[in-house]
Amino acid sequence: MKGLVFLSATALAVGFGTYVYSIGGPDLPGREARIKGGRTAISFVRDNLAHSKLTVDFTHAPGDDDCGACSLPGFRIENSDLSFRVIDGKLAGFDRGKASHKGKFTLTAAKKTFTADQISISAQGGAEGGLNLTVDTPKGEIVAFELGTPRNLSRSERKELVFQDMEVLISDDLAYEMGDPTLRGSSIGSITLYAEATPEDGEGDLDVPEYSPESAGIDVSLSAMSGLGVASNPVAKVGTYPNGRTGLTMSTTSCNVGTVNIPWNAPMQTTHPVIALNLYRLRDGKFEQVGWSWLKHGFLSINASACGTCQNPGTGSLLGINCSDTYGPGNNGDRAYLGGRDEVNPFTGVWTCQGSWFSNYVNDCVRRNPGSVTLDAVDHRLDCLDSDLGNAGARYFYEAYYITPNDVNTYNNLGSREATISWTGSSWSINTTTALVEGPAINRWGEIRSTAQPQTEGDVIVALQTTNLGNGMWRYDYALYNHNLDRQVRTFSVPLPYGSTVQNIGFRDIDRDANNGWTAVQNDDSITWSSPEFGQAGANPLKYSSVFNFRFDTNVAPASTSTTLGLHKPGTLQSLAAATRGPLVLDPPVSFSAINGSIRSGNLSSLADADGDSLVLGPLDSGARSGTGIGASNYAPVGAISQIIVGVRSSNTLTTGGGATQTIELWNWSTQAYETLDTRPATLTYSSTQVTITTNASRFVDPATREVRARVLHGSNLGNTGNRWTMALDQVGVHFN
């Protein structure tokens, strides 16, 4: 192995913003171009690194970071034949080739340091059309980062083509390499490619839009939040404690940390930020959303200096560079500026004023609704049930999220703080106890979190906490946070092994409609929750800036797995996949052969599940002492393998205590010999055996083909037993971590 791999999300034929990213290949229409020089700028976001407890150092030659409008550390392209295709001025995919760079960086975690040299961007080509970024390291080549697709393709004033802002996420392999699996899926920055490119047809420049620093430089951050309390004017309280409702609000401060002034106009103009407010409760190990507000629409910037030296633009319709703007609790709770969440696309940040709440649902952009007509004192504010507040033993986290069109960083514009909430007998006492933590509040919870892939249309984070309940039972508690996926989520599926016992299946959402909860269906191989399809009555998808919960108990211990998230609104992409943990599911062998035995019944599919459909074998001769059974093959995924689990469910017709023995072996590719993993008496009735290898597991993986070979053998010490006994294998499988 030669290098470190930054692996892109799978290329898909979907329209998004100002580009189309589709499957690449030489047969596509459009114009092909070749990158012959330029630079790649990698932006490591310090706050994101700090949250993941990482530090980074980078080395590049003088002048390499001179990338025009970009102020990021740059790595110069030394040589390149990387080609891509453009259709109607939009990126259609990468075809083939490689762009090699000069420079290196070092990533340091609490326990390990990882050095990456010789950065190269290469196209997978063929059917996938994806993009890799490889880096040579002393340890060789691993998948280290996953890259989002470029936000757009444009041309700079220097005539460079700008492939803008591919998000960088830590992969499973690098997380294990760094000694911290919880780093998987962490967003630590973005990559932008500034390329000197030549059309392959030689017929002049590509028809690509001009690079716009007005959009490329927009970066709104949440720098402060405080003052969580009950909204007033009127006092936001409806009903009597503990059966009433309370409307909360808070203070938020935004900063312009970008390179251009940011529009900050009042509605009905669409060029302004909106703010979503949320409240979460952590109780009995469960992280649940208990409060949810309409969107606060920005209307005027005060251009203060809470962020440093403010470059005041001289107007409240702009937030100047390094300038701050604060909305106090009164402003953030003022219904005159609170609008519906469904009117904003969180991925593009665009608010649709036509037919909005403010226009009184008339299809124009004329304001008619003052904002509080027909509302009670709590409606549209951060609406919470009294019964969800002040719970004994609970912890509370309040969150604010700024959404702005063309924002280049969608994770520094939200954050959360912890607060205590208690009822005094006549009012709520609320006190903030911790400092602001950047990023979504869901990042405070769970043993593992990952972002569903691909991220071409927005991000959904899947968080999980497992609990060993004893007596062989485990609890799985999943929390799904939709960050900015406008198409929303309507199904969630977790794989299950055949025959597993599942109990206490649960679901929780944020609304109070008892009739629109997601329905759970358990099949032989999975449990799936779902809401009605788009356009159907009762549909209740997971919308942006919201958390839904899914939970169950089972008799199967956790292992790495992939969950599936089905999308709600129509579109080309039908589902997302999130790498996480779930009940252990063994991968069946891809081939097998009998050893010193004859097959009496069954076939390869009989080994797939513990379902009673067995492969039955008997010994070929009366000796049978060397073992009768099967040899089976499987293939490990690409990347570092830290753990192999081998599972067998079997029985033997010899009487109890009759001397039947089961042996499980794996082929050691280093010693070129089988290695015994487990030996134990066989049983008359089906019994299951699991063997876990955590030390030097890679010795059982062929470094060239990734093949893993296993043998399961039964033998007898009874002497000459003839063909009077048989063995049954109901399941033989492996699992890789």
C-alpha cells in the first residue's frame, strides 16, 4: 500500500445548486478538459478540530498558498493528467487521470500522530466517476477522508477553474489508525481545487460561470448565545403547570468570519439569515428534542465589534467583515419576525417569500400578516411542554442555528449550551451552566456518530448509544439529527440477524400528534421504521434542525453495521447509508467445499442464516478422526481490519458425551497454515459459537485478494463409527471491523 486516500462520495446524477454532478465516463456528452496545473487548498476548521481533539500542522513551499480569493493553506500541483467533463457550464464528473501535489500535513490525536506526504487527486473513472485524494505515508495507503462533491464550478479572475468546498470527513479507517473510532464521520474542514485546465477539443475556453467572491466568502458563525428564559410580551405561558406549555427564547450573536459583507435585509426581501431555536433533554441515557421554534428572520445588523475589528459597511442591511450582530431574547421571541420552517431550504439557505406566513399565504412577496394574529402566547416560539421541563435527573441543552444563503461553512453557524431548568412553584428558574460548544447539540451524545452518505443534498447525523442490560440483552438507542437535508427522511432501517429476539421497539418525534408516529416493521433481516410517502395523509418526515429517536432491545451484541435512511421528497437519490453500530450480522461465505465428508442435504445458501435450513454432512469413511466439515471463503473490505468475528451454528447426531468435537480454524496468510481458533464439544441440538480475533487480525486476510478462509470440522474419538453420524451447519459467517 502506498498512500492515504481521501475518498469522495459516490457520484450521482443529481442537480444541486450551481452544478450537476453525475456519473463520469468517456461516453458522456459535454466537453472534456484536462487539469495541467494549479493548487489545492485544504481548510482545516480549528473549532471542528478542537471538538474532535485533533491538531494539524502543514508544510508547503513559499507562495503555494497564494490562491487569489482563497486564503487557505495551498498545495501546488506539480504534474497532472486529471480530466473532467463539463455540460452546460456545470461539472458532470471526473473521467480519469491524476494530479500530484507538493507538500504535506500532520494530524495529531491524543494517542497518535499521522503524517501525510505527496498529495495526489485521482479519478476513479469508469462507472463510478468518483474522485480520490491520495497521500503517500510511511504506512502506505488507506481510506482516510471522505470528500463531499464540489459546491460549484466557476472561473476566477486568474482564469483558474474553481472546484469549490468539498467537505472533508474522517473515514472509518483513519479513525482506527488514529486510535479513536469515535472520530468516524467528523467534519474537519473542506478542500477547494484551483485548476489550470485545457479543453481536450482545443476549441477555446470552457463555458463556466465567473467565480463570485460575494458568495464564496460568506461565512456566518454563531459566536455567543445566552439568556435562555421564558419569552414575554405577552408572557409565553399557556395552561397550568405541569400540564401547560411554555415558550422559551434566548439571545444569539452572529459574526461575519468570511471575506465579504453579508446581506442582512428585512423581510420581505429574501437576502437575510434565519435562526432556528431548539431545546434537547438528556434523561435516562436518552437524548430527545423537547422544544422547537419557528424561524427568526433577520432584519437589521448593528455591526458591533464582538468578533474583533469590525469593518463597518455603514449600513444595517449588511453584516460587515469581522462585525457582530446580536438579537436579544425579546427579538428572538418576537412573532412579528418568526416564520415557518418549511419556507426555507436549509441546504441552499434560500427563503421563499411567495405564499409565506408573512404574506398570509398569498402567492406574492407582500407582507400582510403582522405575525401574532390568532396565536396564543406560546405559538411559534420555542414551544415546550411543562411536563418535559424540570425533570429530575435530566440535563438540558439549548441550541441556535443560523441559516444563510451561500454560507461556506454550515457547522460553525450553530452551537449549544447546557442549562438547569426547575419549577419554583410559580415560575421557571433557568440557569446556563456551560460555555458555548460549536456544532449541533447531538454531538454531545452517543458512543458513535456518523454522517449519512452521500452528502450531495445535505447532512443527516446518526448517533447511537448501546446499553448492556445483562442476561444477554442489549438496548440500542438511535437519535437521527437532520442538519440541512431539505428532502427530509421518512424511513430508517437497522439490519438484524435472522431469528434474533427484539423487544421494546420505540419511536419518538418532536410533535404532539399521537396519530403520526412512525410504524415499525420487523423482518427476517432488519427492523424498519417508516412514515407515509410524500403527498400521503399522515406523513411525518424528519425535517431539518430536528431529532427523532428510534430504539429497541435485542439478544444480539453490537458490531459495526450500516443503517439505511430513505428520503421523503421526490428526487433521483432514494436513500442514504450511515456507518454505525447495530446487532451483529454475520456475512455468509461466498463459496465452500466439503472436507472428508459427503453432503447429504443443503447448499451454500443454507449457511447464510440461523434459520434451520442446514447443510448436512457425513464422514466419507469410518476413520473420520481427522475431521469432517467444510472449508469456506469470504472477502474482507478494503482498509485496515482491526477485528474479525467468526460465527458458527451447528449440531451433531452423536449422543451427548459421545466424543464429537468441533474445531474452528482460519488460514494464516503469513505462515501459510490453518490456525485453530476454538475447539469444544459438539452438541445434539443446535448451539452457536462466536470467536473474536482482535490481535493482528490482518494475518487472516490475503493482502492481495482480501480473501479470508475458514474451516469448521467435526471429529469423533469413538473409533470406528462408520457413516452413522452426521453434522449440520445452520450458519457459518464472518464479520469485519
